[in-house]
Amino acid sequence: MSAIQQYRQVQMKKLTDDIGVYVLCDLDGVPIYVGQSVKGIRGRARRHLTSARSDIIANRQVDPWEIAFVQAYPAQGAGDIPLLEA
């Protein structure tokens, strides 16, 4: 396993499994994608980084190698997600 893969694995463990909004950021901390998850932020972010089944990756909207950080914003309930995403 490469150093980058190990780094990502450690960072994924730090993310919450709560529902909410997440932001994929580049090395400078600039947001490149904002998404939401009603099943758990960690799992959704992991799919973006490891799977071609992620729409933004499959459609080449985001290069997974540009993603350096994932910021998570847990929601109290599904109704809070649109407010957090805005």
C-alpha cells in the first residue's frame, strides 16, 4: 500500500458516520465539490475516493487524486442537510 493510500485510510477513519454534508478540498483547502449523504458521510466520501461508481468521478467532474481533504458537517436530521449544503 502506498503512502497516499495509507494517508487516505487514516483520514477516512476520522470522518463521521453521521448524515450530513461533506466538502472535498484540494491541497490548498479550496472546496472542489460539496455533497450530501443521508446514509453516512464516511461511506459516501470513501466511494468518491475509491470507486468508479461515484458519479462525479465517473463523469470526470473531479479527479480523485486532486482531493486532499474531506470536511464533514454532520446534521441533526435529514431536514438540516439542505441548509448545511447551502
